[in-house]
Amino acid sequence: MSFITRGFTGRGRERDDRLPPGQTLVGDFPVLSAGPTPDIDTADWAFTIRTESGTEHSWNWDEFMALPIEDVTTDIHCVTHWSKLGTGWRGVSLDTLFADVDTELEYTMAHSYGGYTTNVPLDDLLDGKAWVAFEYDGEPLDPEHGGPARLLVPHLYFWKSAKWVRGLEMMADDEPGFWEQNGYHLRGDPWKEERYW
Amino acid sequence: MSGMPRPGWHVATVAATRRETPNATRIELDVDGWPGNEAGQHLDVRLTAPDGYTATRSYSIASSGEGSRVVLAVDKLPDGEVSPYLVDELRAGDRLEVHGPLGAFFIWRPAAVTDDARPVQLIAGGSGVVPLFAMAHAHAAAADPTPFRLLYSVRTPDDVYFASEWAALAAASAPLRLDLVYTRRTPDGWSAPPGRITRDALEAAAVPAAERPRVFVCGSTGFVERVADWLVELGHEPRDIRTERYGGT
């Protein structure tokens, strides 16, 4: 449906196959947030998975750091049209966190300190596809980028990688979280340009 | 999201452009099929080069309400790919693709709609004033009784967006107070030397936290982070503070 925009030539013709449609490569790390950055002390931090039976699997910071930690190098894609390639993270795989979780439900709601939520299907979190990350580029994760820890689900648009994450709640249905209620797509696959609903 | 216009792709024809500041251009678009938009929403602009190469960027909308006329004000980024084209090259009659309206959180609606009579504090850094101008304009157009204040940080007097409109908005029946902070150069006879906004200046100019204002902050990430942190320190409820940032590209 596109037509040529008079006088626009653009640049950056060397199209990188790793860049999904409508995305632009950036060198810096832009921030997408809806409110102030919460100030979270790791002494008060915990990550909790809550199932339909009411069972809670919870880790405080020290317990979390004692779990197997993975180095992750991945591309990330923000709904606001920027991408970064080959970013380096450290975190705990969701496969590790779900190892002892007994659930029949297929959807999760990620909850963050500060009150934000985003919905993610369980399939998008397991089999090596997602982490709870606490280091970026060799440094502790900055608060404005979601520190002390954020979800990292790099195959979906980056708002799904909930900043300041504090837990996952199992859900029977794929209900929209905060970002999705405010216009973002229910799933957010960057290769299908699932930006807005 | 009841009552919110659904976003979609539209063809926009440039009705007029005019220099907004030495570094920015105001662009008036006639958007075919535009469903109208709320004050504070944004849209995506997609440009296509002759060889099919496309570039897409998000811009806040300076206008609101029904109708197909949509106003943008675009700041030229020094190494930008899209903004230099929009600021320097685009002219009346050109056509663009736009996708929107977008965003349902960083918006303001009249008190008659929301039944929320709390005062509103707008805080802008540079071109971050665009969605806040839309809110102030909608507030005036609705003759809304909600007390509005705008704290607006700019480099110099020449960099004030919507310079010819603020006086009329402040004189309208809807209450609006405007406080300007100049970071590089002030007007002659200005009471304070140029400099970045400080926590003390923010406390002095902003609606006090005790009045539980709704606060909208828009600017660069550094500006928004600084201001939002200070607001929380000054006792504002985090959930009353809504932020929007423009990225680095």
C-alpha cells in the first residue's frame, strides 16, 4: 500500500536481516515507561510465581542469585520502532523458575513493582525463550531499564519484557495487562508487526 | 478502551508547513479517514523512498478532537534520518502515510467527561511540549474549569513552541498558568539566570503534592527521569505521574 514520499531518500540501505519490519537500528538504549522509575532495594525484592491452586514459588534476592545463571546475547525490538542487535544480558531462565511449578493454565500475567502488568502466554516463556535478567552489558541493570530485575522475552516487542518484575500469576485466559489495555497488541510479535490492536 | 478511536493506516496530505522555531517545523495534515484523537496521543509516520526503502517514526500530535486536520510539530535531530526531511523538505501537497491515533494512557480528557476535578500540572522539556500543548488547547476549547499549570523548560526564547498561542490560552476562561525556565539564554530583564530546572524551582512552580494534581511529564529521558524522581520526593503519588519520553533517534 506504500507510495513514494516525494523528496525522501533515506539512508541505511544495508538492510540487516535481523531487523524486523518497521524497525530502526539504534546505538543508545531508549526508555519506554509510563510513570516514574520505582526505587527498589534488592533487600526488599522477591520474585513469585503464583498458580491456580494458590501455591506460591518465591525467591528473595539471595535465593535468586543462587539459581543457575545464564549469559544471553540477543536482539531486542521496541514497539516504538527501535531495535538493538546483539545485546548482552545475564539472568535466570524461566525454565529454571518453572521447574517445580505445577500448573494446567496456559497464560501468565507479569506483575511489576510500581503496579504495571503485561500478559504473556506460558509458551512464550519456556524452552529457552525467556529470562529474569539482572545484568545488562556487564553491569547491574539500571533502574530506568528495569533494575534490579526485568523479564527478558526478546522474541516479543520489548514492553513484554516487564521492567521491575516481581512475579508471574498463572491465568486461564489471555487477559490484557496494563500496556495491552492502553493500546498495545495482546501478543506483540515484532516479525508480524503486532504493535497495536 | 471504550470510546477510543481505533488506530489504522491513513493517507495524509500536507496542508501547510511553517517554521515553529529555528530548529522545528509545524506540519498541518489532512488525514483521509482520521477518526479524531484524544489530547496527548501520538501517531506513526512512514516515509517511502523510490527504491521501496521505508522509515517509520512516532510523533506526538499537537491537536485533538474530531475532524481530519492533524497538527504535528517536529524537532530536527542533528543526525536524524526522518526529522530533517520533515523539517526542511516537506511542503504543502506532499503525501505521507500515518498510523494512529496511538496511546491511551498519556491523554487528558475534560473534567466533564472524566468527573476528575483535580488540578493538572504539565511539565515539558523542549519539544516534549507538543502533547501538552494539545492538552492545554483542549482544556481551553472545552472551557474546562480544571486548574492547569504548565512548567516549560526551553533553551532560549526562540525555542518556545506555539509562542503565538500561549497568551491566548492563558487568557481563555479555562485557567492556565505558564511558567518558563530558560536553560541557555533568557529574555532581557528575566528574573533568573539561565540554567536547568532544579528541584527547588520545580517545587516552587508546580501544583503542591497536597492538592493531588494529575501530572503529565514529557521530554528527553534524562529530563523525565529527573523531574519524575523529584516529584516523587516532593510527595506526589507515583500513580498520579504520567510520563512520555522521546527517544534518541
